[in-house]
Amino acid sequence: MTTSLHFPALHRVHPTGWINDPNGIMRVDGRWHVYFQYNPQSARHERIHWGHMSSADLAHWREEPMGPVPRDGEADADGCWSGVGLLDRQQDPAGVPTLVYSGVDGRGDNAFSRVLVARADRALEQLVDPGRVVAEVPRIPGLIGCGTRSCSSWRGDTGRSRGPGSGVRTA
């Protein structure tokens, strides 16, 4: 926190890089964990990582190890974008910390995002299962790559589903 009169008292910033919207917000074992879009190498909206902070009281924050980061040659090589955090209770009643996000591969002029799932240890200190693709890019004529973002996760009658929003070019 800062003591500047011209800066919000509870506003969290990083000393370098680019920071954007929160993603993957969840409460685990008495601590709030907030992941957010972050580029630690540049003040540009590119090759996005998931920064990570935690707090017991939502007023005092500590920096935590990164969440998903771009991985060369993988479906998230060009960035780990919007997503959600949840406690997946399908295999463990206590819940496995799980991050669902849009990964962009950066290939071609119309890079597409896929839905990836990463699982963390209980303390959310490391990813024990880095991002793996759970929803591929659908083969739809006119699909706009830059329009496939902001994946969501929901539970329905047949189990948990995940999917991104997208756009289709009609003309």
C-alpha cells in the first residue's frame, strides 16, 4: 500500500509491467486468492501471464507465485488470458484449486484461443498440472480468432462444462 494522498489506499499495483482485470478469484483455507492478467516483461497487452496475490482480510495483500504463464510450443504460447478459478470437488470433497483460462497459441494472423485447465496444489504455490486443453477451437466457417475469449465454467445436469465466448464473421 502507498501513503500518497492521490492514490487509492487499497489499490494493488506491481512495480513493473502491465496489469489488467482480475481472473480466478477464489477463497481457499481462509485466504482469498486473486489472479490477474499481468505482463511482467513489458507495459504492453501481450504474452499475458496470470499474476497472483492473496489476502486473509481483502485489505492486506501478499504477492504469490505466478499462475499460468505462456509456454513455448503450447496452446497458451502467446498468452494466458481471461478465465475463472474454482474448487473442483469432483475427485476431492475439499476441492482442488483449478484455473480455467483462454490460452492463445499466437499462430497465424487470426490466432485462436482454446480453453485450458490448470490445477494447483492446495496452498496455490505451484501448478501441479499445468494448462491442458479441454476445449478446442470449433471448426465454424467465419470464426473470428480474436473474438474467442473469456472462458467460463458451469455445472449442469451432465456435469461440469467449459467454453469460450466467440464471434462469427457473417460478411
